[in-house]
Amino acid sequence: MIRLTTPRLALASLAIGTLLLGACASTTGVHAYGADAYTITVDNGSFGKVRMRALQHATRFCARQDRVLSPIDEKYEKVGPNDGYGAITLNFKCVEKTGAAAAPTGGTSLPPPPGAPAPRKMAEPTT
């Protein structure tokens, strides 16, 4: 019978927990950045993952103010030995909702992250 308190099991549990924590992207949270502007940094993941997390956090932050996200710019930084692995700092504003679609206004269109595939054009709907 295997006892659950063996040193091997404790060590294995610690190792698995460390790996799981290391696999998660981490964030600084949203901070004020100038007049009516904010910033967030997310790191410890692939560029696509950290970008998605930064946009999710910023979108939720703006939604709590009944506003929508308007990106200003973003900066990528390679972290670690792997290509495509790093950190992103996203600077953004929260703007008032406009129109039925509540689309953000006043921001810039951001380029895709390094190494991301080119966006596909959506087919026009047929009537």
C-alpha cells in the first residue's frame, strides 16, 4: 500500500504544482497611465496568449466602467530562450460606447503579434 505522506509523493506534488503555476501567464493588473489612459503587462506565455490575456483584462476593466476598450499601443518583449515567448505591455483608453454595436473609437488598429498568421478575410454574407 502507498502512503500519501511519503517524501516521494510530496516532492512529486510540489513539482507538479510548480509546473502548473509556471505555465500560467501572469499580469501586473491595470494601472493608470497618463490622463484617462491605462496600462497592463502580461508575461510568461506565448505572444498570442499574453496578448489575448491583456486584451481580456483591459476589456473587462473598461466594461466595469460601462465603456469599451480603445487600444493605444502595445509593446512586445521576448522573455526566455524560446521564440514567440514573452511579455506584452498594452496601453489603452476606455471610451464611451457609441452606436448600437458599441464599437471603440479613437484608438489605433494594432498589428498582429510577431509570428501570428495573417488574418483571414471573412466571406460576405449571402442573401
